[in-house]
Amino acid sequence: MANTKSALKQWRVSLRKRARTRPVRSETRTLVARAVALIAAGDRGAAEAAVRAASSSLDKAAGKRVLHANNAARHKSRLMKRLSTAFIVVPAAPAATPKAPPTPRRRAASGSATSRAPRRAASQERA
């Protein structure tokens, strides 16, 4: 228990803050868990809707400073990654066409004669 007046007040403030943030955090966790479960179940339409709801809830929690913005972004990113890998659509492979061999490239000149002239003159002066 707190010993000083200011510590008692801070304790009361923290209880009020906890009461305010707890339902938001709980709802967000529930929506994220529901989205993960629907992704695992394989129901694409419901999973996409659940991910949208969870994403919105994470944004709201970050806006209210219940979650840190980076924490919300990380959770959203992982949810989207999970959704896209679960319902990945592999396009049909195109017919194999032989590739043309690469054309040989000419090396660019290392410098022009005019750019070498001042250096030659300077080196001759030193000698």
C-alpha cells in the first residue's frame, strides 16, 4: 500500500486508468483471437471480415493509447501475413519459354584522354 498522499493519489489514478483501458484491451484481444481462429479454420470470407474488425480495433486501441502504436502495427502486420499465407493463390505457371542468352556488355572507358592530360602535366612538373 502507498505511504504518502501523492502515492495514494497515483494509485487511485492508476486504478481509474486500468478500468478505462481494460475493456478496450480485452475486446481487441478477443477480435484478434477470433481472426486467428477463423484463418486456421479456413473460412476465407469470415476470416477477411474478422481481420478487418481486428485491424480496426487495434487502430482504435492505439489511438486511445491503450496499446503502443508499434505494438498495434506489429499485430496487424502479423495478422495480414497469416491471412495471406493461409489463402495464397498460386497463379498458373506460364509456358516455359527459352530465354535468350544475355548480350555481352562493353566495359565503359575508365576516363577520357582529356581528363588524363592535367594529371600527366602535374606528374611531369614534380619530376
